[in-house]
Amino acid sequence: MRTVHNYRIVEESEESQANAGRYHPALVLRVHKQRFILSAGGADKVDVLQEGNDYYVVTRNERLGYAGLEIFSSVKSENTGSVFFQSGEEAEYMLSHTAINAAKYAAIFIEG
């Protein structure tokens, strides 16, 4: 697993927001000519990692005490799994470790 540096996070267009029925624009990850809708909020710290054909997006918010992981397939161009920790030892682990270690830890909960 490696850190991805060449990416952008932008707000989705008003048209996309309206089509999805969202009251607030979602964040969009743009990486290597692909586009993925994130569950992250505007105040979250976002780290993007890659392993094989998958992007691992670690989202953390220390102030609110939560963390999550979303996995996107670059082959299928879709979200293939996600997990969110609002509090507890899982959130504490993800908030206190590197993005790579947090992603590996959270992926266990997705893969079962």
C-alpha cells in the first residue's frame, strides 16, 4: 500500500447534487482520470492510498472523534466497501495511527 499524492478533492456540481437529491454538495475525489463520490465532510482530513487496482480513502476528524475508510475499485469505478467509526477504540486507533496503518486496520472490518 502506498500514499497517492496526485489527486484532487472538489465539491460536486450543482447538477450532480440535484440529481442525487442531496441538500449539500458531496466531496468528489479525482484521481488518475477517475471520479469517486466521497462520504467525507468538508472539515475531515482525507488521505488517499493505493493498493493494486484499489484506492483506499481514509477520512478522519479528530475534533468530532470519528474516522472511516472507503475502498474504490479503479477497474469497476465504484465503491467496493466502507466502514465508519463514530467513537470507541476503533475510532481512537484510526485517529492515532498513520493513514496506512489506519487503512489496514479498518479494511479488516470490511473484508470480514
